[in-house]
Amino acid sequence: MQKLFAILLLGAILSGCAWVSRMDIEQGNVITPEKVHELRLGMTMRDVKEIMGSPILMNTFNNNRVDYIYTFKPGNGKMTEQYITLEFNKKGILKNITGNIKS
């Protein structure tokens, strides 16, 4: 009888692990269409940082390129990624905007 009780108790404890909630995970800079809409070609790098914030990822091989990346993984869902790449000329003026988010 004690063995049966121990087995049932162990089964109940282990089956409870399936209902553990998982946390949402956010990483990077939050990129919104409103922020992207504020960006204009001809802006300085300083102006861009006031709008977008300091980038998490810096390109060490190209000082004239800045990448903003944001990933979101809901606890029980699929991860999504947003990114925007900003290219500056040698004087630090924004010359190109690409990414997967629309303004």
C-alpha cells in the first residue's frame, strides 16, 4: 500500500511540471513604427540616438553602420524579431535605412 501511495504521489508531483508557466523574454532595443517614422535621411548619429536610444549591437568592422535589433519570445509562443539597419556617411550623416519594420 505504501509503494502504491509513493508511486501515485510521485506521479502527481511530476505531472505538475507540465503546467509551469514560462516567462516572456524581451531582448534588445524596442523598435516601434513611431520611432522609425521619426527617422529622416540627413540626420546626425546623435539625432538618431535621441530617437532610437543607444544600440545594443555595434558593428566593429564598420563605424558607419548601426543595427538595432529587438527579439520577443512569449512564454509559450514563437519568437519574433524586428531589426533596422542605419548607414551613415563618413561625416556621420544618415544615408540609408533598411529593416523589417515599416514606418
